[in-house]
Amino acid sequence: MNIVKARGFTLIELVVVVVIISILVTVALPNYRQQLVKTRRSEAQSALLALANALERRFTVNSPSTYEGAADDGNGGAVNTGAPLSSLFPSQAPINGDKKFYNLSITSASNVIFIIRAVPIAGTDQADDGYLELHSNGARVWDKNNDGSDLVSW
């Protein structure tokens, strides 16, 4: 008489595998999300540096050399928080890609100084990550806790 051995997994083996996978996902998913936030912040930092380069090019070609009017691309509008960047530079980061996580703005611009800012867009994973700021003197500020009190250099 031939004895046929059944092939496959027992219920206990399947439950053990499911438990192991759920533990791995529980540990890995928050780390993955945290890494995505860091990556998007780096993309916003790169966008701010590229915007600063665009402002420097504009400063160089202006006669007299000035940053004034940069937010409205020289059309006479006031520079304020959230001012449109017009044709000078894209207004959201990342610059490439469909989903945007930061709004870019020129918060201050005068004859010889500027301050530009990347503010996380509400409703995205970046919303609680705090704003990034770049000053014309090279100062780089990150509001780490998004509350205005824990400013660190990036």
C-alpha cells in the first residue's frame, strides 16, 4: 500500500508566518514613513537652494542690483509671505513630480537681502515637519517642531 504524504502548510505554520510578518511591518512602517519625510525635506532644501540661485541671477542682471520685486517678478507688487514666485521659479516643491509637499515663497526681499521659505502643505505627511528658511547671508533655519520655538540649522 502506497502512503501519500500531504504537501502544504499546516494552519499553525501559516499563523506563525502571519505573526512574524505583522511584527516586521509594525516595526518597519514607521521608519519608512519617517524616511519619506526626511527625503521630502531634503527635496525642499534643494528647491530653496535653487530658488536662491535664481534670485542671485536676477540680482546680477538687474541694474541697479537689487532683490526688490523678486516675488512679483519685477511687476511692482509687494513682497509678502506667500507671495507668488511668478515666472522666476516654481512655487511648490518638489519641483519635479506630481505630488507637492511644500509651498515656496519669498518672505522678504530688499536691495541687498532676501529670505525665502518652504512651508509644508496642510494635509500632507509633511504638515507637522516645520518650515525651512534660507537667508541671503547663507543662514539656514528649520522650525523642527513646527511651533516657532525649536529652530535648528539645516
